[in-house]
Amino acid sequence: MGSAIVTWSQYAMKPDLTLNVLPGPYVVCRLPAGSAIPPQVWDGDFVSVTRTPDEVSVVCPAAVELPQARREGNWRVLRVAGPLDFSLVGILARLTRFLANAGVSVFALSTFDTDYLLVREADLRRALTALRRGGYRLEGAVPQPAEAAAPREPQTRIRRKELAVYDEAWIVDFLHKAEFGVLAFCGEGQPFTVARNFAYDRAQHCIYLHGARQGLTFSLISDGAPATFNVSRAGRLIAAQQASGMDTEYAGVVLFGRIAAVDGEEDAERGLRLLLKKYFPHLRYGEDYTPITAYDLKRTAVLRLDIEEWSGKEKRKADDCPGAFRFGEQV
């Protein structure tokens, strides 16, 4: 499994394709073996009929009536802009990988010219979001984003409201000043965490991380998989006369989003340069040290976490709080 993430781009079609979202909805129908195809089926712009010794499967617009059919719907159709050359490898594999990581069920079809993906109407927005993150262009009957998406509770809701920080400027400043954070995700069926240096990209609303391509982190991560990133800062300890009164100051930010290995050299270089600028601000790129080379990009793996939601939390006592001290001062 370790080589799958690293070498995928060597054999998979890069995400420079356009997907056209057809007006819908559609249904997938099953007719008994040997059934004749009713003429009303052919009225749709997109129709697929597959005949086997066991059944006749029909994909057609939901408005078409097939009295003897067992129906499964409602579906929306995504068409890969074609025609595609038969020598291309990995197009459907890459598309379905992004959708599977987003928890979207897929019904796939192929024609002489191109490939089609059917996703359930209820999953369409989630599917399109995953494909956009994968770098695919979307055209056609693309639904407009919701005007005001409700916050994902309880993930971004802080129980103690007096400690919650939702101010964007505070969170961004905290991310820029934080030395490192802890990445958390699931790999091979179990939770996994790792501390990483990182750089926040405000323009792309994401964070970049890097490491060795042979590392365990990069071998376990599936592109488009959900992940969190926690950045925290310890404050003073507050002594009290009772054990239950002992307290501590702290501050932190939690990011929720989707993570993926960066395939494109331009995006990977952007992430690495942001990391260099953050951790070596006193040195000038290309003057005090040599620029990033193609060889560097082959040796270094870059991850990008696209942020969907975030929240901050801070507990701070008065500067003259009695009994306050720093960890290690009283040893």
C-alpha cells in the first residue's frame, strides 16, 4: 500500500479533465431477461441498455415509465468530456477513488467515446465537492452552493461558550505563529496522529505539510479523506488551595477538512515555498539558498488539507493571577 499514493500519477490520468453534469434525475431499471425495450426509453438524451442472459438493465430519465421494471433511483449523470483515447489508463479509477473517499456510491458506464458516472441525487453536492478538490472542472447542470451552510455540529461548536473563538483574524494569526500541529486521520482502519510543521495558505484556505515520500504518513493517507489538524499553545499553570481548583491556561485551533497528496509540481512548489518562508523568514529564496528543483519535488512529498471548518479556543487568566507559573519553573 505504501507505493500507491506516491506512484499514482505515473499511471493514472491527471485531473485535467472536464465533467459535464447532465440534467436529471435518472433511474436504473432491471427488466426480465429477454424483455423487449419499450420505445419510450429512446426519447431521453442519455440512455444505456445492457442485455445479459440474466437481465436487461436500462438507464434512462426518471420520467420514463417501465411498468415491468424494478427501479432504482434517483440518480444524476456525470459525463467525462471526450472522446477519450483507448490507451488512457486510470480515468475511472481516479474518479471513483475521490468519490469513494467522500463516501459517495457510484454506478459507472462506459461508451466508445467516454465514461459516465451516476451518483445519487442526495450525494450530488458531496460528489461535486470531492471532484473539485481533485482538480476536475465541472460544467452543465451544476447545482449552486447553499447560501448559508449550517456549521457541522458538534465538531465546531465549543461547549464552553466563554472560551470559544470564531474570529477569523484571531485564527489566522494563530496559525501563522504556531510552530507545529498534530495531523489526525484514519489509516488502514485505525486512528493515526503525527506532529508536523505546516504553513497556512490564506488564498487557497488550506494548509501544506511535507515529508519523505517513503514515510508512513504518506503511505496511509487516501486522497480526499477526512482529516483534522490541531494546533495548540500551553499557557501558565494556576495553583490553588484545593486539588479541584488547579487550572491551566491554553489556546488552540482545530481544522476540519479533506487531505490529499499534491500531484502537480506547481502546487507542490507553492506549498514548499510557503513552508520555507514561514520557518526561514530571514533567508531570501534563490539568494541565500538555491531554489526548489525538479529533483527536490521528486524526493519530497507534499500534503494539502483543504479547510472546510475551523474553530478556536482560548483560556486565559489575568496577568496578575495569584499562583500562576510556567511549567518547569517550580522544579
